[in-house]
Amino acid sequence: MTITRRSVLKGITLGTGGAYFAPGLLPSNVFAEANSSAERSPRRVVFFLQNHGFDPRHATPEDIDISSTLDIDSIEHKPEGTNVWRNAGTTIDRVVDTDLRSHKLPKFIEPLEAYKDKLTIIQGLDGHHVGPFHGAPFGALGGYRKGKIPRAETIDCAIARALPAVVPVLALALNGYESKIITGSSAWGQGKPVPMMQSPRDVHDSIFSVAEKGEGRDAFELETELYEFLQDDAHKLADQLPPSELAKFGSFTEGLQGVTARRRRLSAMSETLARFAPKREELANAGRDTTSWEAHVKNTIAVLKSGVTNVVTMAAGACQAGGSWTDLGIETRGHALGHTNQLGNPEWLTLRRFNAQLLVRIIKALEAEPEGRGTMMDNTLLVYTSCHGETHHSRGNRWPYILIGSFGGRIRTGRHIHYPVTPPDRKQPYQNIRTINAFFATLLHAAGRPVDYFNHLPHMQDIEPPGPLPELLV
């Protein structure tokens, strides 16, 4: 085949994996670390963010009281959309660490009841500095002020550097927009967002088509040849550029090299990929809500089992106020869902249980795959939370998390841990609190990259001790 510049550009534009593996979207240095760390013990993390908030009571056993200073009866009759947690205090002024296994999970996450010994529920972490009101793009996983442009690295990318793989982070979204690739949850650093894929079939084509016979593999190999052609052509062009332009162009050529190396690595993994690849025809196209999200879970299981990545981030709504779940019978869509009462609206019970069922699918799939002396689930950590904090109109001072798995024996399980909460009058703010940033630092400790602080602002370092949350680590 004769390859011309025109055919190169056409192939890159229309190809199945060209957009996701475009130069500069995935950092080449992480891939280099992956090639040099074949003996690294297997560990992996999945972040699952549901937008519109996470009422703490959705994750609190019914016989554990976290609302002792609230008038619960009046809460039940608050108008829809009212943030009952905004100025809510609590009598909990210390860390309360409870054995979860002696308590029954609430109905909202009841599908996880059989896995209580693998769960740790975290309550009371402070993230008000993120400004999660109406959603916190980049800030929810970064622990810094939200915005359209990331201010720093997010925790999923930081963990990916500790646990490198062919695809450092696979970010998946579903927010109802037509764009195949968007941004919102994750970033490699300031001004460096991670692309999020919305179409499950595009994920399949970008990663698993190389394992197919026929047109799928032919298209993947052709696109790889096109990138190699561009790489060679770029070197020739570099010789003709003035020194002032070489630095900028160097980043582009480095990106091309990373793209080509990744695609060749995927080609070398074709037998493994073929073993775990989901069937493309069983994956929904973008635009279908529930079925698309179920297909994202299938791809997540496949990329983890095949070793393509060690970090997956799934963000319903892409850390904004969109999304719909009409296939579940939830008629309230997008922003309007966030304005409903999470405790009294049956649609929230349906949605939260659906999330829990998706997590169970991942747990069962990884438990079925042997690894070392146990299973893949033994070395995995699932992190479930919201990109909004405790509610849609959130102050972020009660950010709940559900952790599933011990992450290779590094995370304590079977616990319900409540941290002190900022008093409602804020006359003594931040007293004894711990932040979501400290939680992220804890994850890095568990991943083998210990840090004292993660994206802590200077004033936060003055009010919070350095290091991880000791209650979470083994």
C-alpha cells in the first residue's frame, strides 16, 4: 500500500483508536516506567464517581447515628433540592472507628451486603476547599479548587505513575453529550486533562480490535503504520526547523513515539487481549444511559484482567450536572436530579442500588480470576464516591467514600470510620478535621509512593498533620 500524506491524515481522523491515542494525550514517561517494572507486584484501582452528590446516610448502617444534632423529622420534609447537610454539625468530635461486619448495610447499598468484610466506609472528610457546589471537575480527584482547567495532578493519575501500564489511566464518562471524547475527572498536571471516552465501542476499538481477525485488526495495524510514518516524517521536518521551534516540536515527536510504542505493545499482547475482550456487538453505542454504563463496566473488567491498565476512572456525568438513567425508569434527568431529596426520592434508591450492582459485577469478575495465592480482587481497590461531595448543592464538608478491597493487604477492611466534622457555626473551623487530600495521600502510601501531603494548600498544611490517615492503613 502506498501511503500519502493525505491518506495518513484521513486514517488518523477516521480510525478507531486514533483519537484516544493521539500524541500528547497519554504521557510517554508513564509508559516508559511500565516497560521497566515488569516485576512490580500487581495492584489496581478503580474510581467510580456518581454525580449529583452522595448523601452520607446512603452509606451508613441504620443503627449507626451520624446525625445526632440534626432534626431528622424536619429533614424528611425539606423541600426538594435543600442541602440539609450544608450547615449541619455533629456530636462526633473525634475519629469513630466501628466494626462494620456487625451492622447491616442500608438499603441504598444493600447489594454490597455480602461483601461487608471487603468494605471500608469513610465519613466526614472535608473537601469544602474544592467548591463542589454543582459538581467539581478535576477538583473531586485533585483536592483543589474545581475548574474547567485542572490546576494540578489528580489522584488517579498519581497512582498510575506508581502502578504504570500500557494505558496509564482509562477514563470513562457518560454525560449525554455527543462528543466521543471529553474531559472532567482526571489530569496529569496543570492544564493537562486526561481524555475520557464516552462510547464503549470506541474503547473496544482502541484497545481490543488488535486481537480480532479481519477488518478490526487490519485497521489497528494500519493506523499504527500511519503513526510510524508521521514519526519518521516528523524527524525529517525537525531538521528544517529553527532552534526556537524545536522545543515545541519536540513534545509532539515525543508524543508520537509514545503512541507508536503503546500500539506496538498492544499488538504484542494480542493473545491476552483476545482472551478477555468483550464482544463488540454486545457493547452499547454512546447515547444509551444504563446499557452504556453496563458496557463501560464490561470494558473495565476486560482491561484490568488483560493488564492493559491498572487504573480506571468511571465518572457518571463527567463531574458535572448532566447524565440520565431513563433505562432504569428514572425520569428526572440531568441537573434536575440533583435538586431532588436523596433520602426520600425513590429514584435515588434505584440509582444508588444500580451503582452498587455494577460494583458487585466488578468484584465477582475479579474474584473469579486467580492471581498469586488468591484472586485479582485481593490486589484491587474500588473507590466509590461522588464528584459533588455530600449533595448536589454541596459544601463538601462531609465527603463520603466506600472502599472495596484491601489493595494487596494494604487497606483495612470491614470498617465504618467517621472523622470529625467542622462545627456548623465555624467559630472553631477545621478543628481535628481530616481532608480528602489526606485520603488521597493515604492511597499513595498504599500504592507504594508515600507522600506527606497531596495538593495541600499552605494553609491546609497548617491545620492538618502530615501523612496518611492511619485508621485506613494496615
